[in-house]
Amino acid sequence: MTTHRSTAYVKSLNDRVWQRGTFEPITSQFRFILRMAYACHTRNFPYDLTWTRADGRMAATVTATGNIPTPRPLPKAPKPKPVATWKPAIWDAEYRLDAYGDPKQPGKKCPGFVIAHSSGLSLVHPSSTGELGVGEYGDEDIRHGWFVIHSASGKGFGLTLNFKRATDALLLAASFKLDWTQAAEVITTQPEFKRAGYTVLAAYSTGGEKDAAKRKLAELEQAVEQAA
């Protein structure tokens, strides 16, 4: 009768070395332990998985005896993709005096053109004139300068994009399993909130903000892996 026993180690997040914009990866041996345990679990095959901690490292040991199932790659969470069924036009925008929240003065609302989406998110173009294409200092290109905001609170993602990219960013945020129609105080407590925000910033911001969002995403994914 075949008996298999494997042990792998993983360091705590604080002890893992920062490399190329992300943390030192979990070893392939540790991933194998998880895959073996997952294969046995899904087939109701008897196995033993033990965890021990020593010197700042966690050790995982899996033991199984008999006709052991073959480990397969762990299932990956599907990547959110924008649902391209919503195709707004700039001329759909409605002028509102309370279009979005002023990031420099909490509680204050600013005027602008708004295109609301059923998800609870909106596109906003700031405007003090109430005329599309006419800014405070004369004519302006209405295709640029759009925000993506949470409709109920007026708070945004910190992005200023052209109309096409803003639409795509909104649809990406809307694809997450979040009810954006809820109050901001409720949404921000949900696990998917940070992942949604960092994903949108990683895709549509630039420079240091883009790199920082990618790092935060990597940290979230690694934390999920460690908790699995």
C-alpha cells in the first residue's frame, strides 16, 4: 500500500523578502501540499494535514495512504471583466449641482454633468457653467476630464480619465460582487471593496499610483493564499 508524506514551509508575510514589486513567492512545494490536500478533500479520500510553527515559519505536512488521487492545479478565482453592454453617450449627461463630493472639503458637493449607472456608480464631468463643452475659461474638450464615483456618497476612485476609459473603469468596478447602491459606510467594510478599488487603479491609473495599486493587490492575494 502506497503512503505519501510531504512537508513544506512558508514564512510569515513580515519575513518574506520584497522582490520586483511583490513579496517573495510561496514555494512550489507548499503549493503542492495544498493541491494534494485539495485533491483528497474533493474526492473524500482520507488524509491528514497538520500545521506547526517554529522560528517564524509555518510547516504544513500532508499524509495519505492508499490509492492517492493525483493533485491538480488549484482552481483560480475568475478575473473580473467589464460587462460591455452599457454604452453611454456624452450627451446622456444630466447637469446637477450636487454631482460629486469635493475631495478637499468633505461634505461639500460640487456641480457637474452626471451619467448614472444601475450598479450605483456614476460618470461625472465637473462643470461650473452648466453647458457641455464650455468651461470656466472658455471652450473645453468634453471627451476628457471624467470621474468615476459612488453615486450615493459622491466619493470617487481618484481617477480623471477620458470618457471611454472612464466608462470602462466604471464597468470594471461594477463587475465585482459588491452592491454599490449601499451607503459608503457599508460598502467599505466588505472584503471585495479593497480588491475592487485596487483593481480599477491598477488598470487605469498611471505612474506611482498604478505601481502601488498592483502591490496592494499582490498583498491581498497573498493574504488569501495564506488563509486558505
